[in-house]
Amino acid sequence: MSSAISPLAPKSFPDMPAIAGVRLGTAAAGIRYKNRTDVLLMLLDKGTTVAGVFTTSKCPSAPVEWCRAKLKGKSARALVVNSGNANAFTGKTGKQSTSLTADTAAKAVGCKTGEVFLASTGVIGEPLDARKFNGVLGALATEATPERWLEAAKAIMTTDTFPKVATATVKLGKASVIINGMAKGAGMIAPDMATMLSFVFTDAPIAAPVLQALLKGGVEDTFNAVTIDGDTSTSDTLLAFATGAAATKGAPKISRASDPRLKAFIKAFNGVLADLAEQVARDGEGARKLVEIIVEGATTKKSARRIAMSIANSPLVKTAIAGEDANWGRVVMAVGKAGEPANRDKLSISFNGIRVASKGARDPSYDEAEVSAAMKNEKVQIKVALGLGKGRDRVLTCDLTKEYVAINGDYRS
């Protein structure tokens, strides 16, 4: 965990309301460091449904494999998250650790092991001693309360410099329902189906298949549209839980993803995902600039996404932004290498609304001083217009600074 808070961090945190059917507890179990809060236990009432999306890495962590298997049960009673150790690339020992952790949590909560979901974050390749959860989870099950959302978000941090939380309240039928979310992530971020660790909770009565559909659709333009360094984690996990408690307030039970009563809920749900995803970009390791990349005029949205990601993951583009240099030549390079349809002589590029290149050359009105001043902003927008079609997409990233190298050079030290 870095000691210096990102200059892009939120100036304040939202008040996170309690969600009926959810209780939280945190503790220091000494997973990797002494006297650091590193375990989170979330207790969920009976009837809670669950959905999840995970990394597409071919070398997934043991907790990812555990959760994938347990999703088939469609119900959840507990979530255990630890920081300090990813329990990834740990072979049979890793599988044994997940089983032992789930058994310990199930006994503490009073549920089946298949209703326990797990997530781990931290160093890859080191065995996780699940015996450290003995006693800790039992105490947390007794002490857990409906508050402590910010504490929970802090417990799952690694190189994050601030906790990431978001909330929304929305009407479902005639009842108000709550959506709370938290996330962690600052490095090894290049999503594919999910990003980092993130957990979303609601008291809405939503069936597991519907929740799964909402989650899968919601990540595409939120978490999947963020990249820090182009490296997809072994542990990426996004889980959503619906306690259904709002049914007592008159919220209708939702069993179809096409239910028209879901319209406002979906917008709010995706809004929470988008908020958390942007916070991840703002906390990119060593970041000093939030970078928004918009590609329009592509042949398809998919093509626009690939070009935008090519720009966002370019070390040359990212270091130029760190140096507050509107080096549009590097953007041209990133567009050209993406392997997607592009026409040099139709291309135009803008930095923070100032067009710097058009029709295959530097823009006639280009003013170095004007652009340099704009690059000093905390947020930098790069817009690329391809002039080929109606495909459009947007991704978020950050600059690449010396601090990124320092953080990752010392990570295991």
C-alpha cells in the first residue's frame, strides 16, 4: 500500500448506506504484513443471489477457480477477501487454502461451503497460509455490522492509495433500493470480463440469472474500458450480490433481464460500476493524469475499442502525457499499429478539445503554446476521429511516470 495518496483521488467519499441483509467486518490476520488490516468478511442473509465475471487469464488464481465453480449454486451467504497474497500460481496448496478458508468461513457463518465466495489480492506465487483465518473469521462473524463500508474497502487495498467506494439509490417498482460497490486496483490492470477485485451489493430482489446478465453487460463499457499498464491480472474478480430484502418494502421480484421495471435500476447499477472503474484509473500506480481516450468514426464499436486500447496501452503515449507533451505523432503510431481500419489522410487528433492534426498532417491552426497549457490539466482527453464510419468508444487510462517503475521495482522487496 502506497503512503502517498494519488493527486487524482476523490476529495471526499460518499456516505455508504446500510444494505439490509449485508454485514461487514475487517481484521488484521498477518497475511503478509503485521498490524495491517488485511481480511474482509461480508455476511449475507439467506436468499442472497450471486453473479460474477472473472479474468480471462489462462493462469487464474485458486479463488477465481473456486468462485467460478460455486456460481452454479446461485446463492451466497459469505464473502471472504484477503490482501497481501493473491493465492495465484500456488498449485495444490492454493486449492487446499481455498477449501480450508471456505470451511472456516462456513463454520463461522453457519452455512454451506458452496455458499462462501473468496477473493485474494497481493503477491503471486507465494503459498497462502489459510490457518491464519482460524479464529479471525469467527470473531468477525460475531462483530460484523451493516456499516464499515469504507473500512472494508481499505482492507482489500494493496498498492492502492485510497479506498474505492460508490453508491446509488433508485426506484424499483414503488420501492427504493440501494446499490453499494467497492473496488481495489492500481496496477496489473488490463481488463477482460472483469477488473481487479470489485464487489457490488443491492437489496433488490433479483434472480441470479438476471443479475448475471446485468453484470456481464455492465462491465463492457465500465471496468473493461479501463487500462493502467496493459497487464491482465490472474485474480480479476467482480461479484454482485442481491439480498432481496427490499421485497418487504414492495420491490417486485425480478426474474427476467428484459423486465421493463429494471430500466432505472440498470442505469444506476452501471453508474456504480463506472464510478468505481474511473476511481481505478485515477489511482493508477504513480499516476498524475487521468486520461480519457475517445475514438470515433471507426468502422465498428469493436474496432474503435481496439484502437482506443492501443493508444491507452502505449508507453510512448503515456510517458508523453506524463511530460505534458501533446505528442500527437505517438497517437498516430498507436492508431496505425492497432491492426484496425484507418486512413492516414482522414485522421484527425485533438488534445483537450484542441485539434492538433488533421487530414494526414499537422493542423494549420496548431499553436504549441495553447496545447502545452492544456496538457497541464489534471485530466487529459485525447480524441481521434477516423472518418470511416459510425463506430465510437471511450476508454480510461493514466499517464506513466517514474513512480510506476519505483512501485513495481520494489513490490516484492
